Amino acid sequence: MKKIGVVLSAILSVSLLAGCAGDLSGSTYSRYEARKVQHVEYGVVESVTPVVIEGRTDGGVGTVAGAVVGGIAGSEVGGGKGQAIATVIGAVAGGVVGSKIEESATRAQGQEVTVRMESGQLISIVQEVHNGQFFRPGDRVRVLDSHGAARVVY
């Protein structure tokens, strides 16, 4: 019974931490970005292409939580050396599955926005779609650039 509580706690932890993944939309700023100077240029959206922004694979949260859950589940199988082998196999399999779950949970709908700047320069920026709202060709936008990290906003 105690092991079931540990398994449920691990699953809940994975779910909560997956929800903490960073937002890559143009309207969300990290704590580090606050109060930093941004260079502003204006332009007009030329085209918008829907894209998928891959999920996180570097976080390790899903892998670790999955390994814990898999190891606990594997430890319930057999006895002696068989139990030890099942624990290891369960941990490895759980880690792989946990990593896939984390990647899937942090995948996002994105958009590649191509903007014709007032200078005539043509640029393209990929960012997450915010509230299902895509930019449209002809939209007048601001492009904010801070040390190579850029975003398109109205």
C-alpha cells in the first residue's frame, strides 16, 4: 500500500513539473528578461506558417520520475535475483517512457512569422502561438530584440 502512494506521488510530480515548462510565446517573459533594454523595430507580416515546437528532452524530470515508478513497479515482480532484474528493467523502461511523456507534454503549437521590416530587411521568427491567435499577413507588428532573442508582438 505504501508503494502505491509513492507511485502516485511520482506521477503527480511528473504532471506538475511538465506544466512548468517555459512558454515560448511573444507575450511571456522570463524573470531574467524583465527590466532589460530591448531594441524595437516595426514591420509588416509577410507570411505565417504553423509549426510544431518540440518538447523538452533536456529536463530529466520525466526520465527520473518514470524510472522511480518503473523501478517500484518492477520490484513487485518475482523474488530474489528475478526481483532485482525486474526492478532494473522496470526502472529503465520507466525512464524511457517518462522521457517520452515529458517531451509530449511540453510540445507546443508554434508559428514561423516572416516580417518585412521598415528597413526592407526580411526576417523570420519562430515563437509559440498565444491563446490560439496566429499573426496574419498584413498585420503591422513590433519586433523586439534583446541580445539575439527576438519576439513578434502587436
